[in-house]
Amino acid sequence: MQATRRRVMATMAGAVAGLASESIWAQVRTATPQPLPSPNAPQNENVPAGLDGANIPVVSGRNVVPPATWMEIRKQARELLAMTLDFKEKVDSTNLGSKLPLDLLKQARRIEKQIKKIERQMKN
């Protein structure tokens, strides 16, 4: 078979295209996509969830709570302890085999509100 100019040119063009595509595919294969950081991810992985970015002043690497706030938190914690002890006494003295008294439910809600109030104050 005779090699015509057209066949030689087609073979050379195919070889050049094959080499060019191989170098392009080599670049594509080596480039791995980099993950994008999530906008919801915490900035500091060592902070508990929800407390990242809490406005707690830091002095020399330690979190500092103002003394007035700390005293208020301690006062509310004492109130919470008294409420929970009273709630426990009422639950112990109530016959829970019958109906659950409405005042126990109301007191449980007041305890929950007190807990949430203390949490909000500790976060701020």
C-alpha cells in the first residue's frame, strides 16, 4: 500500500492530537478539587457548639465573666436549686398513679424558664 500525502498528514495530525490530549488529561487528572469551607462551620473547632463567637471577654487566654454578672448567675442558680428541691418534694408526695397535677406542670415550666434565663445570661 502506498502512503499518500493525505494519509501521512492524517496520521501525523492524529499523533499530534493524541499527544496534546494526553498532556491535557494529565493536567486534569492531577488537579483535585479543593473543598470549600462551610459558612455554617465554627471558626474554632475547640469551642462547644453554639458558643463559638459568644461575646465573652478574654484576658490573657482565659474567659472573664464580669463579677456582677457572675453574682447574678449564682443568685439565679440558688433560686433554681430551691425550685427543683420543692418540685422533687411535691413529686415524691404526689400519687402519680392517678392524674398528674396541673401545678406540677406549671412548676416544671417555671423551672425550664429559669434554666433558659441562666443559659442566656451565661452566653452573653
